[in-house]
Amino acid sequence: DHTHADTLRTPIVAVLGHVDHGKTSLLDTIRGSAVSEGEAGAITQHIGATDIPLDTISGMAGELIDPSDFDLPGLLFIDTPGHHSFSTLRARGGALADIAVLVVDVNDGFQPQTEEAIDILRRTGTPFVVAANKVDTTPGWNPQDGEPIQRSMEAQSERAKSMLDENLYEIIGQLSDAGFSADLYWRVQDFQKNIGVVPLSALTGEGVPDLLTVLMGLSQRFMKEEMAIDVTGPGEGTVLEVKDERGFGATVDTVVYDGVIRNGDTVVVGGQDEPIVTEIRALLRPRPLAEIRTEKEFEKVGEIGAAAGVKIAAPDLDQAMAGAPVRVVRDRTVDRVVEEVKAELAEIEVETADNGVVVKADTLGSLEAMANALREAEVPILRAEVGDIAPRDIAVAETANQDEHKAILGFNVDLLQNAESDLENADVKLFKNEVIYQLVEDYERYVEEKQR
Ligand code: GTP
Ligand code: MG
């Protein structure tokens, strides 16, 4: 019973979409910083989380938002690199994200990773809005920096407007093909039944006020109950990434979605072989409006409450897995929490058989997605694991009874250097891809050719 400690936490918003469709740029505009300019090739290397307080949101949304209408503290945005699996974003009972923004380049429309994102949103039942980005690239566009989109559209020539409309209706049609009824957001009466499409430009900022307004409205109206948490309860979170940090060793970038995590807490973290029980040595937090992956000088904090992104430094975290649960023990027994973590990991179903291929993936969520795709393709799995491809994976693949199963399918992982010569000398075929269905297709094509 947690009646009087209950408070409303920040909703977690995942930003998803195909490579280069503008996820990071959109967050940059919202942040008022330019993270992507400092990035190698403007490609996001890691998953990060950014907390945007309500004040900042209402400042940007201007006349569209009256901050007194809201009692949620703001929005916590999680950027996902296009080549990374969004399926990392899992939590107890489903999706880590409360809502999502699906970014679609208005000229390109749906692309492979857009489809993958839609599949995951459908499977997890996550409410989402579509950001139809890059409207400024419409020929003859007359930019209206930072303006609400309808005002900006009024300033366009008939020709530019009809070209944009055509692209927008194409996207609405693609959403409909994917089984979602959608419309331009200002025509949507019920956001639970219809997906709102927000035309915008991350470059000029036009339409961004509209997106923030729709996101705040969605969170406030449909999710207030889910946002009520016991702020003093034992913290729960999900590992986004395991990273070596100078002076700290292996750390886990974590999104806390419930309760509070304190320095010195004993935590249980999902690990490669078994749950890791460890004690927190430091909680490292980026400042508000800063970005976890570019912030070099972390702020050490005594505690952090949901929802927030935090880097946890503790011994023995090198075996932690991206996508795995993090649970504070607090006043329970370690054994009980270990059992909870085990049960949660057991939910991630990867059926293995006595015969089949070896699957390696970067995160638990992507491993699960790979397993689903392979099940549909009726490809059996001998072994499935999170992590880069190591010599022992090659040894295992070689033991397969059928030649076609002497294969390793790697999703978003690398071949470790010490495994390179093993692979050369072994009768094992390696497939790597950053799009799940393409990886499965590559393998299927190989099997077909082999059978010919
Ligand atoms: P990944 O992280 O690699 O998946 O890409 P992303 O979706 O984060 O895309 P990013 O924000 O890095 O943008 C990709 C390119 O599109 C960059 O060159 C941006 O400057 C450009 N871009 C993004 N949004 C807009 C926009 O609204 N208008 C225009 N003209 N260019 C944009
Ligand atoms: Mg990016």
C-alpha cells in the first residue's frame, strides 16, 4: 500500500524511426542544443535519455500549451539510434516507454526500420504519434521557424502545400496498411483510436510546438494513473547499455521507471549467466537538459527517482546485459529479488532446440525479436545469447548436425578479434545485419541456395 507517497512521475517517451529520419535532430531542437553536430557522422552511437521539464516544454509550445493544465513534471525522452534495436526498451510487464514518437521522413515515407518500430509498438501496445519530419525540404517551402504547423502551412504557396499534403497522405496510407487508422493530428478526436500525424521540421522547429502539445496531452489524459508511483519504493529500472567508464570500470546506463535508487543500495541486475548482486558505489547523473552520452562530467547524486536516466557504478557489472532488469533490494531479501529478476528474464522467451543455428544479439530485447522472427521463418535455434561473437559460439555452431545449421546470425554485434581465425578455419557461415528481417532473409536465401 503506497497511498501517501504516490506522486506523478515523468512519462517515458521513446523516439523511434529509420536511420537518418531525424530522431536526434528532433531531440536537439527540443533540447536547444546540437548533440548531433558533435557526433561522428551525426549518427547516434548510444541510447541516451533526456529529461525535459514542463517549463521548457511550455516555453517551446508557446500559445498551444497552458502549463497549469498539466500536473506531470515533464517528459523523459529516450533517443534510439536507427541501427540499434528499440526492443531494448522493455520493462516489467511490457514496454519501458509509456508513449513513443515515430519519426518518419516525409519524403521517404516508411522504411525497413519504420516497419520494425511499428511491429514493436503494436506488440507492446505502446501509444504513439507520428512526427512527419523534414517538411522544410518540400520544394518552395517558406520556413516559419519555431511556429505551430498550421500557421506555417498558411504561409506556404498552394503548390508547396499540395506537395506536402501528398506526402502526408502517403504516410497516412502506409499507417493504414500497417493496421493503424491515422490522420493529421488536428483532425483526431480520440487519440486512443487514431494515430495523430504531426508534420514538422527538426531543422526549422516548425511543428515542434504541436508535437510537444500532443505528447503532453496524451500523457496527461491517458496515462495519469500509470504515472502514479511510490516515490520512496525500491527502485526498478532497465539497463540501456553496459559501458566502461574510466575510474569506475563497467557501469550500466539505466532508465529508472519506478521507485528510488540510492547510493549504497544493494541491487540485482540481470547478467549473462545469472543475476548479479552488487552494491552501488556511485550514481552518476547528467544535469537536466544535458544528454547522458555527451555529458563527460557526471554529477554524483545520493539518490534518483523515477523516471530518470542514470549511470550506475558498482562492482561486477561487466556481465550485465542491455535490456535486463535492475532492482533495488532495500527491505526485502536478496534471494527474493534474485528470484524476481530470474522470473522476469524467463519471460523473455527464446525457445532453443537440439538442432539449429546460433543467434547473437546486442540486447535482450533484440534477442527476443530475433527469436520471434526465426520462429515465424521456422528456423530452429540451438543457442541464443546476448553479446559479441566469441570463439565458443563458433565451436557451438560447428556441432550442428545439419550443414545448413552450421551458421551464426549476429544482430548488431561484432565478431571478436580472437574469433576471426576460428571462423576462417571452421565450417561455419556468419551472417550479420542491423535489420532483423534482412538477417533472416539472408539466411533463408543461403539455405535455399544450399539445397539447390
Ligand atoms: P540515426 O541516429 O543515425 O538513426 O539518425 P537520426 O534519425 O537520429 O537522424 P539525425 O537527426 O542524425 O538526422 C539525419 C540527417 O537529417 C542530418 O543530416 C540532419 O541534419 C537531417 N535532418 C534532420 N531533421 C531534418 C529536418 O527537419 N529538415 C532537414 N532539412 N534536414 C533534417
Ligand atoms: Mg540519431
